[in-house]
Amino acid sequence: MGETQGGERRGGGGEFEIRIRGTVGDSFVAAFGELTVTRHPAETVLRGGGLDQAALYGILDRIQALGLELVEVRRLPPPENAARPSGPS
């Protein structure tokens, strides 16, 4: 499955990494339960797989509504083992 018209959606979604400035509390982590949240001293990293564009924009809207500073959003490359054809070794 590839991109659809206009390149806006990809079949099955992809894995994204979202970085926000600062460290968040436990209530934030609970509010983003569908994502893996990693807290660092200067930033918080959110990761999610299988996200389509609508889900990604919904997450970004929640980040904005909470008044958090968005640092970076990027699509992660597929894992190496996902790119290899499956079959007998």
C-alpha cells in the first residue's frame, strides 16, 4: 500500500516521533495513552505506530490545547526487518 492521491495518507499509517519541550507529568502521560512517552530532562518524546494523518493531527491538536511547545515531528523509517521479504531462511 502506498500513498493516496496528494500523498496525504499512507495505508496502515506509519510510526511517528513527536518531541515537545520540557518534561511532562503523569496526567499528560495518561492523556496520551495510545503513545509511548519517554521523559528526558529537557524534552518529552512521544512515539506511535500505525498512525494515519487524522490521528497525527488529533495528537498535535491535543498538544497545542495543552499549551505545550512542539519541537519536532518526524516520520520514522520502517524497521529493517519490516523491509525484508518474509520467507524461509
